[in-house]
Amino acid sequence: QVRLVESGGGLVQAGGSLRLSCEASGSTANINAMGWYRQAPGKHRELVATIGSSSITYGDSVKGRFTISRDNAKNTVYLQMNSLKPEDTAVYYCNSFDSLRFVTYWGQGTQVTVSS
């Protein structure tokens, strides 16, 4: 089992920045990719960014504004969010993929609210 704990969410004005963190604990040895997804009220969960051993992927709506990074020694993934817009308001979820068991784990989510 892998436990993911997110932190760093909050309320920010449009144009501002936030940095989310997600620390993984437990059986982390086989974690390959980690990433962030978000879900706004009434909408489907969507990709924000993922980072694997050799690749990074961003959702179209955040390219150029968000940056994902990872500290393998700390089993932590970060999401630096700049130039935030009201439409970025959502619950942000961290996930990780266990490449041995083919299992995806999810965190409990952290709320990001961007005021106009």
C-alpha cells in the first residue's frame, strides 16, 4: 500500500502562485510515475501534470504556467502553479502508479481556490 498526503492548497488571487506538495509513504519502491489531477464542481477529473522516470506531461490548460517536479529521495512530487486563473479552482489530487502491481493510488485531495 502507498499513502499519499497532499499539502499547499488554499485561496489565492488571480495571477498569484501556489506550490502543492505530495509525499508518498509505505510501499514506494515500485512507484514509477507520479502526478496531479484536478476536479472542479460538476466536471470530470482531468490531468494536470505527470512525471515519470524520463518524461513529463502537462494538460493543455496549464502548459507554460505550471511546473511539476519530483524529489525521489523524499518520495515527494511538487506542483508549482503560477499565473493562476479562476478556472484553475478545483480539488487537486496527487496520484502514483505502482509499476509492479499495476495499481494507481490517490491522495485525499487539496482545495485550490482562485478568486477573480
